[in-house]
Amino acid sequence: MSKEFSGAPQFVKYFAPLLDALQQLGGSGRVDEVRSVIAQRLNISEEEQSEQLPSKTQARFDNQVHWARFYLSKAGFIGSSQRGVWTLTEKGRAALPLADVDAKRIFREVSSNFTKTKSSKSVERNAAEQAPITDDVASLVTQTYREDLTARLLSLSPAGFERFCQRLLRESGFQEVTVTGRSGDGGIDGIGILQVNVLVSFKVLFQCKRYSGAVTVAQVRDFRGAMMGRADKGIILTTGSFTADSRKEAVRDGVPPIELVDGEKLVEMLEKLELGLKPRTIYEIDTTFFDVFDS
């Protein structure tokens, strides 16, 4: 960690790059877009993007970017939608460019609002790898079930994760989805047919990667090599993430495109389909409704 951020968790160093990335993207961006811009601007290598936390549940880079987003959101610099889009608020725009001293101040101010049974020193030491307790119940519930869901997917066997992906693709509109289960097939785990309309359909090959690291550009290239001449399109589904270079390789001109589905997108798909999740309603008191009865 740089000297400027001594005494603060490592994710604080991503406050300014995250705000800059959103500005570069036009004021808003999906999670994978933001991560890619940050990685490119800071020259973060694929190896660094793939480095995992000691818990083996998530890539360290992804973890730190998400914690930076969490704190900036609590401070009012970033907003987010239910569809995974991060948005730069007016407060966030006004703070640009964000100085290192301001980043540390934001961390301290947000941390001071946390309701914890542990000391503030313990909060700073453990903040990057445990969920903070705040008065934002909905946010905590969402974070908790998404973490639990990711952990549950990681607990599946490789064959079980392939069958899960098969079910997910079927629920998403694919037909004749088959898991090949053959070794030595260049990483091809299955095949399906996507019916665009009554006249147009195309074959899709897919690969399933059940781990917490980041899929590298070499792995994307290997998958494309295996699918060349066999299908019009490919999909890689992973519980982890993708490096910035792997995302660029997936949409490179002149070659068959590959759709990338990371762990966050998997969760979003399950939420949309209500697959493996039981929806619940959480209410928040509208205090303004009762104000009229006080007089």
C-alpha cells in the first residue's frame, strides 16, 4: 500500500480510480465495465486480477473494488440500480479529482457510522474481508444472500456446476442443452440451441468454470480455438470474474464472439428467474405518512 493510505484498508486506494472510471464511462457503468477500466488505468496485471483472498471465495481485486463501491455509496458519491449499474452522483462529480487525503476522510466518516460491537481498530483491520453492520438492512440482506449463493455454487462439484449451467441456460430460453462431459474436448462442456425467432436459430457452445479466481485471456483464447468451426457463438460461465484483457478478447473483431457470464451476472440471472431463490418483501417505515397525524 502506498504511504498515503497507511492506516487504512487497501480498498481505499480504489476510491479515486472508481470515481474516475465512472466519469470515463459517461457517468454510469456495469460492474464488469468499471472493473475493466480500473484495471487498464492502473495497469493491474492478469496475475494480480486473479489473486484470491485467503478464504478462496473471491478475487482480491474484485473484493477491493466492491468495498470501495460500498463505502462510496454510503458516502453518497455513487448510486446503484437493481440491475447492477453503478452511477456517479452529483456529489461524486463534484469531488473529482479525489485526493488521497479525501479518500481517507471518506473512509473514516463512513466507518464512524457503522454500528458494531467491535472496536474501531478491529473494524479497520477486518473491513476488507467481512461485511460491515449498518442500519441499511436491505443492503445487508442483499449482500448476505448473494455471498451465500456464491458460496453455495462454489460448493457444487464440477459436474454439478455443469448441470446447474445447463438448467440456467434452459430457463433462459436455450433449447436442446446438452452437457458433453467429455475430457480432452478443448474446454467445451456443453452445447445448446438459441432460437431467435421461428426462422433463425444458432448453435452455442459453453464452458463452465467453478472457481473464485479470474478467467484469463489465455483461457478465453483456448475456448475460442476449441469452438472454431463448430458453433456460431460461445459462452463462458464462471462463479469468479474475468480480467480486463479476457473481456477485450471475447469481443475481438474478426473472430466468433464469446459471451462472458461472471459470478455477479449468474446471481442476477437467478434473481431475475427466481431460480434457487425465494423472494421476500422487506418494508421500511414511511415516516412522512404519519406526520399528518401528529397535528
